[in-house]
Amino acid sequence: MRRVVGLVIVWMGVAALPGCVGPEPIDVFCAASLVPLAERAAAEFTSATDVPVALHVGGSGVLLAQIGAGARGDVFIAADMSYLEACHDAGPAERPRALGGQRAVLLTGDPRLAAAGTIAEILGLGPRVSAADRDSAAIGRFLAEALPPELHARFEAAVRDRGVTRATVEAAANDVALGVADAAIVWDRVARRHPRLSASVPEELATRSSRWGVAVLRDSTRPELAEAFVAVLADVADGPR
């Protein structure tokens, strides 16, 4: 309750500034895998402040490129801290804040693939693989860094020969759910949105994980509201998944 009261006070103070004509939305760049969390935070934030939140969704790499090219906004939520650190180092973002961890898992509806213990075994079974592009999405870059080069080359060849490349990890997961693909490597939080499918951690990824987080953008015209949204997002991230 105190947080909500604090948000209302923040908004009342901002609304009282000269030239404020109404609750324009704050603009949030959000990685596709984190949209459900951002939507929950946005609903709570808007309920407390009457300020709407406009989510601009994409892969972390795509969003970083857009911000770097001059796209204006208030908050950047990325699926891996490296994107936020790069945004901070380049200038557009304030110091980022890590809010949680996630692991890469195999998502599949095929019992044969679910029983395989390694990515090498999975590829040997000839599945149709949907994969998030490594230049667009954090999971794609994560795989490129986590897998041995030879195995990653095999993975990319399998996607190229009998699979599909997507711009976001959410799209890759949806391919498996719809039967367009037999398997995809996705974040565990994405896999939990598909309870009818199997999710397991391949041996090659068992010791690797990623941290996701958020940063306020330096060109935010309402940094107080941006910081307030980040506070709500942090509380939502600490709550039930």
C-alpha cells in the first residue's frame, strides 16, 4: 500500500508541473520473453497513477539497435544484462538493474526429443527446430556463446536445413506449440507459458544461466515516473512467477 501511495504522490507532483496537460503514456521497450511481467507491472502502475504504459516489444538486440538509432522512450527491459550494459556504456541508458535470472531449456512436444539428454543427441534425431535469431534475441546470442563452436554450427545448420528462424524467443516457442516446429531452445519463463509441452535442460546448458533486468533511459522526459515503473516491475519480479 505504501508503494502505491508513493506512486500517486510522485504522479501528483509531476502532474502539477507547468505544461502538464494529461497522462501521456510512458514508453517501455520490452523484450518479448518478459512481456507478461511488464504487463502486470503496467497494470499495477496505471492503477496507481492513471498513467498508461505503452509497451514496444521485440528481441533485446532489435530494441537495443532501435534505442541506439535514436528511438525515444523511458524504460528498457532486456532479457540479458549485456544489452543493458551496452546501452549504458553507449550513453542512452542509466545504470541498469538486474531483476532476475532465467535458464535456457528445450521445449518440445515429442517424447523422443524430451528424453534426449544433450543437444547433440537431439540434433541426431533430425527435428524441425525453431530458433530465435542471435542478432535479434538474447536467447540466440546466449546459445552462440554457451555451445561449443562445432555444436553451435550443427545447431544453425539444422535450423537452416529443416527449421525456421524467428525474431523473438516467444515466436520460436509458439512454433512448437502450433506444431510448426518439433523443438526450440527458449527461456524457462517462456516454457512455463506452454504447460502442455515438455521443458528440460540439455546437458550442454546445465551450468549456464542468464540475468535479465531494466534501465531508465536518459532521454526520458519523465524520469520520476520511469523510476516509479521500475520499482513496480521489481516488486512484480519478486512476486509469484
